[in-house]
Amino acid sequence: MTAEQSTVASMDKIAPIRVLVTGANGQLGRELMLRSDPAYELFGFGRDELDIADLAQCRAAVEQVRPHAVIHCAAYTAVDRAEADADNAYQVNAAGSRNIAIAAREAGAKLAYVSTDYVFDGRSTTPYNEYDETNPLTVYGKSKLAGEQLVQSLHDRYFIVRTAWVYGAHGANFVRTMLRLGEAGGTVKVVSDQFGSPTYTADLAQMLLSLIATEAYGIYHATNSGSCSWYEFAAAIFEEGGLPAKVEPCTTAEFPRPAPRPAYSVLDHSAIRANGLPPMRHWREALRDFMHQLRTPKG
Ligand SMILES: NC(=O)c1ccc[n+]([C@@H]2O[C@H](COP(=O)([O-])OP(=O)(O)OC[C@H]3O[C@@H](n4cnc5c(N)ncnc54)[C@H](OP(=O)(O)O)[C@@H]3O)[C@@H](O)[C@H]2O)c1
């Protein structure tokens, strides 16, 4: 290579997008941190390194990393506990998101805030689009919506990314619970009157990374496509896993919880379509892939 060619080659090399990830030890955060795409350089902060409830810590983390974008996964996610612990849920999901929005804006970094289907009341019978009216029924949903509103008022280059029914290889989730119960055999009762879209963390992480590389700011619904009930989801998990247990449908009324779940929280992906982003694959295909990954020895 001549000197001239080598200069052109080095100018062509695009610097990776520097991304600060909050909640890096959660199930989505850990998935993000395991991505190995040379287009992104990820800097993860778990709760021990960055408590988002502390604005000074948010500013220090952003100053340290100097990110082009922040993917904000940290949240108070204990939906039932939040009903009796509202102050702490708001402190993390509302005030913590405010702090992250302030720090990201001061540093000139884009912000992707991960939100939830729980901002809707679940009374619809057709998929919710990004501009449908929100009406959260729970403290968790209200505190996440407050986080959305603070992000919108304090930052001008944001992606609010609502997702639902998240599962993956890390942390506690429905698929891992069903796999454990399914291996034990017998019969498992699962509610058949709540509908949504299961979402694989690997697909959600990819969507978040794709979004922050754009300037198509706004609200997004990002779940795997298609929908099912929890009962149908459990049956698919047992089938894909070849597990001996049987699944039996039951009603929400049979299993009362402190925080009411939305009966229908299927999200329409109109912003993904409108902005020409790649659609998220069907939940069943994603589940099959996840189960395959679980069975594939690492290394
Ligand atoms: N899981 C779902 O089905 C689902 C559905 C819709 C939307 N979402 C949203 O998706 C995002 C990621 O959820 P996830 O499933 O990855 O949840 P997760 O596994 O509970 O992860 C959340 C992480 O945030 C951390 N955190 C809590 N308070 C914090 C604080 N004050 N400062 C810094 N970190 C703090 C938690 O740490 P500790 O464990 O130490 O508390 C945890 O590691 C969240 O915004 C959630 O609201 C999740």
C-alpha cells in the first residue's frame, strides 16, 4: 500500500459509536453488553457504578465516557412490589430518567429510553400504536410514563422505545421460569386471557443499536411481531423445549396480583415501518432461536 492509499484507508475507517448503557447488569443491559459489533463501543454501568437516582453520578459517568448515545435500561421493574413502594419506583423510573436525560443532553448524547406496554390500560382490542392514548393502571406503569414525559421535556434527541414481555438468557423471566417448571413435569396453569408480544432481548438490543445510529427521533414500539396469550406462549416454550409438562389455561381472576396486568398489550410497530427500520421477526421464530442458543454449547 502506498502512503497515499493508507491515508485514504484510515480516513475511510469510521469511528465506532460510543454508547453508555445504564442498568448494564439487568437482563437487557447484559444482552447489550455482549453484542460484538465493531460499529459500536459499549460502556456498561451497573447500579453499583452508577445509581441513576443521583444526578452527580449520572454527570460523572457521562463525562467519563463521552458517549454519542446513552441507552437507558436501568429501571425499578418489580411491578407488584411497586404498588406498596411508589416513592422508590418514582425515584428510579421518573427522577432517575430525568437525571439521565439532563446528563445526556449536557453531553450532546442522543438518548434511548426503554419504556413499557404498561403505559396502556390494556382495554383495547387492536394493537396500540405509538400515539394512542396512554392510561397506566399501575404504579410501575405510571412511573415509567413519568420517565417518558421527563425525557421528552428535557431532551430533544430521544428515542422512547416501548417494549413488552421481555425474555433472554440473563435474569429472571417467563421463559426461564417455564423451562424450570416444564422440566419437572406435571401440569402448569397459565393465564389465557392476557395477550401481548413476547420479545427476545437479542432482537430488542439490535433494534436499540440500530435506532441510535439514526436521527429518526421519537416514540417507538419494539416487540417481536405477532401476539399470543401467556398460555399460548407457555405451550410454545414446552413444545420448542420438548418438555414433558402439560400446560392448562386459567383466568387472571384465578391468580390475583397486587398490580393489575393489562389484558391486551399488543403493540403496533408503525414508527418502525414509517422510518424504514428492519421489522422485528415473529415471536415464535425468536423463541426457537433463543432455545437453540440455550442448547448450543458456548466457546
Ligand atoms: N422485563 C420486561 O418484561 C420488560 C417489559 C417492558 C419494558 N421493560 C423495560 O425494559 C428495561 C430493561 O428491563 P430488564 O428486563 O432488563 O429489567 P431488569 O433485569 O430488572 O434490569 C433493570 C436494572 O436496573 C437496575 N437498577 C434499578 N435501580 C437502579 C438505580 N437506581 N440505578 C441504576 N440501576 C438501577 C437494576 O439493578 P438491581 O437489580 O440491583 O435493582 C437492574 O440491574 C426497563 O426499562 C424496563 O422497564 C421490561
